[in-house]
Amino acid sequence: MTDRELDYRGFRFLARAAAPGPSSTEPLIVLGGSSQDRFSWLRYERWLLPHTTVLTLELPGYGDADPLPVEYGMDFLADTVRHATEALSLGRVNVFGACFGASIALRFAQRHPDRIARLMLGGTATEISPEYTAAAKRWRRMVNEGQFDDMAQDMVEQFMAPPDHGIVRRRAAVARLMRQRFATLTERELAMDITHHERLLTHPWSLPEPTVTAPVLVFTGEHDTITPPPVGRRVASTLGARFTTIKEADHLVQIERDTDLADLMARFFTDQPLDAAYLNPVEDFRST
């Protein structure tokens, strides 16, 4: 495992690289959500390394990378991913993007189709919902007023499904974990987090063109309320992709059902059948 420090247009960022022995598929780049860093997907390495090299990018605006002003959008971050593939001599790559990372991953596939072998998008949408817009503005106000505990609780309620919405694995434990995470953000982390939310309000989450030519899988938790299954299904239909939902999970499926999500990633990126018991039926929007 090695950390590589990279630079793109004056912004320093990092890549965590974990390399196995012989690989059965192209290197995998992992792009996490707005509150995540290069260690957030650490536990996934043990499940994915038997198949391929895993690189978790800590792009500008994340973790220990340089802060990224809000005027830089998804196009810039997608080009930063391209720069990383060149600097690390990766050739074509598989790309996994979750939540905010899914927006970057999709833009990367659109802008640099020669670099991508397969694309997997989790918890994604075509545009920011009015509810999220209102929440992001509310979080900025709470930060300005020092209401950090209230903001942490509000964020948990936004990112997790309500208790009466359906069965969610590890609901209580994940809620406690997320409340603690949001409530203990450092001043630097909090500033980055708020900037991420504001970036989504000032730049388009998704663009309809150009089309993506690589195989695509879109997924989310079956009880996701922030990017609900019908929204993910529309994304898949637009991209000519496959779509599925993971049972007993919401938007935080990567924490609630980590072993199952890792298995789904391994299946998709090595072209295995997507017929696991933890999935609802896979819908296919690929042209025939």
C-alpha cells in the first residue's frame, strides 16, 4: 500500500494505491462521497485486491488534499482523475463512484472515454433535488450559527431513510457513526464539506452528453430517500445501463452492506453474472 502525492493545475491531491499479484481486470479507481477520504474505503481492499489494483483518490477538496474553491466543478475534478491515470501510467481503468463521486465518475467517462473500461455509479441522480438544495442552505446557516450537533442530526436524517421506510441493516449503529462523524468534523473538514454541498448547487450534477460507451451499472439501496431508486433507474435508462437495488439498505449502502457491495463491485468489474441474493432484480436498459 502506498500513498502518492500528485498535482493538477496547482492543486495537490493524493492517491492511495493497493496492488495485488496478477490482476483479472483493469485497475479500479474509487471515488467516494463528499465527506470521505482515501481511507473511507479501506476495508474494501481486502475483498477487491484478489481481482485488481485498487486506487482510492483523495481529490482536491477532500481529506488531506488541497481545498478546492467552489468555482471548480465536476469537469475540473474529472480532468484531475484523468491526470492521475496518466501520472500513474494506468491505461484504461474501471471506475466506481458513489454519491458526489458518482457525478465525477460519470463526467470522467464522458470527457475521457478512451480511459474507461467499466463504470459503476451508486446513489446518483440527474439533478439536485429541491430537498437537498434546501438542506445544503440550512447546513450553511447552522455552521455560521455554530449549531454543529443540530447539523449532524439533520445530516443523518437527510442521508438515512426514516425508520418507517423499511428494514435497513445496521440502522442504529450507522446512525450513531454518522452523527459522531458529522459532529466531530474539524474546522478544515467542515469547510470542505460545506464547499462540496455548495459546489453541487452551482454546477450541474449530470450532463446528458456525450454518451458513455463503456458498460455501466447503476445501483442504490432499495430504501434510498436522497437519490431514490426511480431516480437511479432514470439515470440507467439514459445511459443505456443496467440498474439494481441492494436489499435492506438506503443511501449509505457502502456502510450498511459493505461485504455485499464489495461482492457486487467484484462481479461487475470482472464480468460475472449479477445474480446475488442481496440484490433485487437487475433491470437492463442496454440496447439489443
